[in-house]
Amino acid sequence: MKKCQITFQLNGITCEVLVNPNQTLVRMLRDDLGLTGTKYGCGEGDCGSCTVLLDGEPVNSCLMLAAQVDGHQITTIEGLADGDKLHPLQTSFIEKGAIQCGFCTPGMILSAKNLLEKQPNPSELEVRTAISGNLCRCTGYQKIVEAILATASPDCQCSSGDVKNCHEED
Amino acid sequence: MLLPKFDYNAPSDLEEACQIMANYGDQAKLLAGGTDLLIALQKKSIAPAQIVALDRIEDLEGGWGDEDGFFLGSRTTAAEIAESDYGPAGQALAQAASQIGSPLIRNLATIGGNLATAMPAADMAPPLLALQASIVLQKYGSRREVAISDFFVAPGEQVMSAEEIMSLIFIPELPAGSGGAFEKLGVRKALERSIISVAAVISLNDDGKTINQARIALGAVAPTPMLAVNAAAGLCGKKATAKNFTEAGKTAAQEAQPRGLRTSALYSRLMVETLTVRALNRAFDAASQ
């Protein structure tokens, strides 16, 4: 098994890594590079806890070989904060109580980041669709949806139950 | 979980990829989106000596059209297809792509992989059957075109030989006044393998009411995705009415060959009828626009 030399951008930093061809992306990030913010859950693309951004688009890193990221840009949850300053989505998740055990949170936030870049004012349905590949077994999703909508519209004071009225599509 | 050991090949063009496949044959597996392959590797249900990744081959990505129809590279992702405008008939394909897996899966999964894995429930198969697509297969020194209706053989099996690579999917141009739609039945909206799927494509005469051509394709109700030939033939020359659509739905339900694996055969047939009527109604609306 010949090792693969790969070069890619990881959270804005150029990385050169020698990987085994049978190493998955999530394993390289966690085991070789020590970035344990990306979680390993089901390993089959069902739970979304291993979500990373590949050239800005969210993907399951358990379903990619590490060798495939050669020449690409990867963003993990560690790449969102600016020093000690959290990303607005991270702050909103904390403020809205959208984090319980936290296992799904990195994936939720990365899927949400991609959504807000494409659609800065999403409807509730668009939020729920965007996170439909990310499973949460703690929160029942409501607070996660609220946290994402609140990031999109920081002035909105809506809470559970009002979300629909506040964010109906035009 | 550790994957079996293999060597990794990332050819930069199709000719190089064909050469590699000619050398290794069935010892090699093609890697397109990886959403099925990586799971098979993890489960150790396959253990190829070589993986041949197709993601550096630009010719396999994206779509383009000419007067004959539309070509799609086999590595075009479900997300790209879901966001594309293929016109009133081709929208059946975009609708199917938009319901595969999850946003995360759709960013990786490819049309070529969806067809090559040949699952009875593959969502992009019914619309492509209804659109009379053909598939271009290449190997070192030769290429052939296979009608999608001749492509699937059995669950997980299609006509590709070990050296062949799917390069393109061709969708022929349909006459003006054509429309298509896709319907999927699942117990949830995301990460769901279709219990039943139906695609319908119809072409109307100039009067905007009489059906000139129709094709209805069914997923997950037979060992392979299938055309409901009799249901479609029964619509030709008839008016697009609720009564005729219901009749077509009943015929499609008879043509389905459900084996009662994921739901009872009776329920499958009943839902084939319902979904066929819905798909025909929406295809008619699309054709009328």
C-alpha cells in the first residue's frame, strides 16, 4: 500500500500530509492532525456529525478518502472562530441553548454556515432542509433551528412557537 | 473503522483511467462520489486491490446541450443536478436528484454512481428511463452507448464490464409541449431510500390536451428500475384527463413486480397507482406551461 502525498488548505493553512490510501478524511483530521472537533458517529453518512466543508460545501468526511482532498480546501469547526472570538453561529447556538451533548454541533454549525452564505435570510423550511443530514438526539431541533434563524436575523426576538410567523417565506 | 488495504490511483484524464482499468480489471474499483463505495469498503463487502478515483477527470463533470439533446458527465453531483434547469420534462431528473440522501450526501453523490450501483430504488433511474436516456461506456480502445432501458440487469448488477467507465449520460431532446415529474414515497423527507418512486414524462399534441407520447418509470417495485410500458402506451392518443390518468395508474400498478421486501406488495401496488396519477398530473402541468 503506497502512501499518498497530499497538499490541501485546512482552515486556511496549507497542509502537506503523507496518508495511507485507505485513511478516511475524518480519521486523518482526528487521528493524524488532532482536530477532534469533527466527530466520528455512524461512519456511513447517516448522522452528519463528521460534517466538514469541502471547497465551502458541507460533506460527510467519513465518506471521503483523505487522499481525495489533495488540491482542495477543507474547513472544520476549528476554522470558524477568529482567535477567541466565536463565529456568530457559535455564539447564537450557545445563547439559544442549541447545544446539549454537543456531538452534532460542529456539523450543524457547518451546514448552517453554508446555508447562510447561499441564503442570508432563510425560511424555517430552508433551515430544516439544510440540516436534514445532521442528526441531533438531544434537542428536538427546535433550538438549533432558532439559533440559525437568529444568526440570520439578529434583531428577531422570536422564541419557540413564533418562529414560523417571524420567518415565513414571502 | 479501518478500511481494507488498497492502492490509490487518481488519473487526470479518461484515457489514463481506461488504461488503469484495462490493467487491473476486476481488481480495481472506481471511486466517483464514494457515498456507496466507502460504506462497502467499511463493511468489507468488497476488498479491491486498487481504487481508481475519477475526481480529477474534468471531462466527467457538468452538463452541456446541443440540438440533439443534453449530455451530463457521469461525475456530476446530485446537488448540481438538483439545482440545474433541464426544462419542463428534464425537471423530473432534477426533482429526483433533490430528494437523494441529504444535502451532505448530495454534495458528494454522482449520477454515474447512482446508476452504476444499480439499486432498485436508485432515484435518478426512473426519470432517466422516462426521458429515454442513454449511457456512454468507455474502455481502453473502444466505447459503446447503451439505452438505459437495457442497462440494469438485477439488484446491484448492470451491464458494465470490469474495465468500463461510465463517461456520459445523454438525454435526447423532447418535442415542445413535453413535461415531466418525479414522485417519491418514503417515511421521512431526508436520508430515505425510496419505498416507491415514479417518474412520468408526457408530450402533448398542439391542441395542448391530447397526449402524443408518454413514459412512466417505476423505482423500488421490481428487481430493477422499470418502465411501465402498458400504462404509458394506453395514454397515447388519449386526452389528459383525470379518468385516463387513473386508468394509467391502475395499469402501472399491475405492471409493477413488488416482492414485498420493504413494504407489502399490496401497499406497493396501491401506492404505485397513487404516485403515477400524481406524477402524470404534475407532468401535464409542466407540459402545459
